[in-house]
Amino acid sequence: MSAGFGLPLVLDGSQLVALVVGAGTVATRKVTSLLDGGARVRVRAPHIAEAVAERAARDDRLTIERETYDASAIGDATLVVAATDDHSLNSRIAADARRLRRLVLVAGDPTSGNCVMPAVHRSGDLVVAVTSGGVPRASARIREALARRLDTRYAAAIRELATLRQRLLAHDDRATWQSAASTLLADDFCESVESGAFSERLAAWR
């Protein structure tokens, strides 16, 4: 499989159950990303990193299983993350997950799975994900560059737009929303957000 992965999707994290096998540095990062996305996560490993144990103590969406891996561990997991330091074990986990028709991500070896976890920038409800053909560090650098631009000004703009859209559609006023969207989301939307002009335009639709 190509490491490019040509079908980007955004999943509702609150509907996702994930199994992370491993509890080292890489596994800890995957656990954090999954929890930040709203997922419920089970971690399976004989030895658990302190950061994971501390997170589990304060987040009831995270469950720790201090056991070695076997195929039964997959259980109800929608997504399986193989993040151990044992290549052969990661391959076995991936094979088990594929046989059960689950999403599977293999840390450090994207071609062994059927999905990847992109580098993500979050600002309020704005979520930007970057993949770069199996080169995670490149994704991270691009994500950092985008994050410097897509800051809290964009989070505020998206929040205000969502509020306006929900209010107008709740009153079955689709025509007004279409008119507002045409004005507020014109070609210069980004420039208006960064200059502050967006807030002035939005005031006319409140």
C-alpha cells in the first residue's frame, strides 16, 4: 500500500474505541492524540509509561490493561494502534486487526497498516491535519507553519460562523445564510480574519 493514503476522513472521536498496544514514548503520543480527539482508549502493555498512568488516573476514557498482547485484546476496538518496539509483534497485531476488518495503524511503518495518524493542529473547532507520504517529521514541520497562521483569530471566526449558521437554519432561513456565507466566506476570508475586518462584516448579520 502506498504511504500516501488517498482518502482523508474526519471521524467523530466520541464514537471511536481505540486499542493502543505499547506504552513507550511513541505509544504515549498516540494515546494523547486519540484522547484529544475525543476517543475512548485502551492501552495494552505489561509495563505502562508514567505519563499514560497519570492520564488514566484523571481521564475515565483511558483504560490500562497491564498484560501482554493477544488477538483477543482487539475486542470492540474500531482502531488498533501497534506501537511496540518489537517489529514482529507490530506485524502480528496489524495482521490480526486486518483479519477482523478494523482500522490499523503501525507506528513507524505506515505501509503495514491501512491508515495513518496525521500531524494535527487544533484551534477551537478548526482542525487541520497533515500527512506527507510516510514522512512524519515533514508533516510536523508543515503543521507548525500552519499553526503560526491559523491561530485563535480563526477559532473565533469559525465559532461565530457556526453560531450564525445554526441560528438562521433553525429558523429555516437558508436564503439569508447563503447570502451571509457568500459575503463572509468570500475569496478574501483569510485576509479579513487576519486583518480584523471579518468581525466588522459579521456584525451586519447578527
